Amino acid sequence: MSIVSPFREGQVEALARVIGECGSGTDISRVLGDRGLVDDSGESTKWRRLYWIFLKIQREHKSANGILDFIQSFLIPARFAGRSEEFEGHREKLNAILAFSGIEYGADGEFRTREPARTLDEAEMRLRTIQAKFKGRRLHSEVLKYCNTELLQYNYFHAVFEATKGLAQRIRDDSGVDGDGAALVDRVFSVEHPVLAFNTLQSETEKSEHKGFAALLKGCFAAVRNPLAHEPKILWEGEDDAADYLSLISLLHRKLDECVRVRM
């Protein structure tokens, strides 16, 4: 990251309080040692130690980069394996403070620059990310496989686009059939000569279900992927719909998980 201007003292205190909640005093001492930093604050409270050290680093380097380096070394995603909600809670509080300096800490443990927030309301609004919309929903691993990078960068336009492309690739991989879009679906999920089947196709009800999910696949390509492929990104206002689109694609992937191969 390029040189970051020093944070205001109030920001430094707020950052120290948030980071102080993310680990023990021993954890802080370990990271300080790893970074070659000396704690001569004389304080015992975690946030007060960090506040003193952060101010000292900033004065010495005349930038906030040392503070960001400590945070990145301390609040690493790997430390919170199995506790993702706890990590996200810390990250959201951190980003509400950093938003005023035009910095954001991503879920991948990397800092990125953004347009600085001008008001507290604007900073808090940024916390209402698409991840929050996913609470209570389960995204299929195949969705994240194709669009995780875009989601981490809050690039929802391309996240949805890549996820729908990944859905077509999944059908090709599972069926061994080349093709794309509606033509691919018609060939793979034909009721008369299917390559993949959503069920046993032994009754009219099962045949209707099979046709219904095939229609959903074709509708996903027609209504989501094709318009995105031809519409300029600047005209797209799909952030609010992205969670629903990706949930639909997740549903289709789960149905593909249950498919059986009928013929080669």
C-alpha cells in the first residue's frame, strides 16, 4: 500500500480500542515482537498499550502505515478459523473507523483504498455489505469458487456475471457436453434423452420437476448472465439484487449436486 497520511488522534484511539478486543495481551506482545516494536508505554490495559504504540509508530514514520501493518499482522483471518462471525464483527468496526481515511480492510486480510467517507452515516452505510444480506443464506461453494475475488472487492456486477458463467461450466464438467446457455441445458436435460437428470423421471410429477429446474437454468442465463454481458457496468444498479441472484445460483448448484448421470 502507498504512504497513508497520519490518522487523527481520535481515530488512533478508536482503532486501539477495536484491536484491543481482538486478542489477548499475550497476542499483542507476540505481534509486537514479530514486528520489532518495543512496548514502553507502561500501560497494562490492552487498548491503552496499543494507543501509545500506535501514536509512537505514527510519529516516527510520519505516516499511518505502521499502524496498518500491525493491524494486518494481528487481525488475520486464519486466527479466526471456525469463528468467522467474530472476525466479521471486528472487521466491520474497524472499517467504520478507516472509512474516513478512504481505507477498507477486506475479508481476505488485505487493505484497499476507497473514496473517503464524509459523515458517520456514510461510514456506517458502507458496513451494510452484501455479506450482511447473506446472513441466514448458504452460498454454495461452487458460487464462491468462481466469484470470491469479486465479492471481496465488492464488485457485485462481475460477481454475479462470473457466478452464472461458473454455473454453465459446472454443467459442462458434470455432463461432458460442450455448449452454452439454453442450447446446453436443452441437450443435457432433455426429458427424452437426458445426460443428467434431477430425479428418476419415472412419473409425470418427476418429469415436471425436471423440466422446471431446467427452465430455471435457462432463465438464469437469459435473465441474469446475458443482460450483464451486454450492459455497461456503469448502468447496472444490481447491488441490491446480487444477494438474490447468487442465492438462486446456489440453489441450482445444490440441485446439480443431486443430479445423476444417465448416459455418457
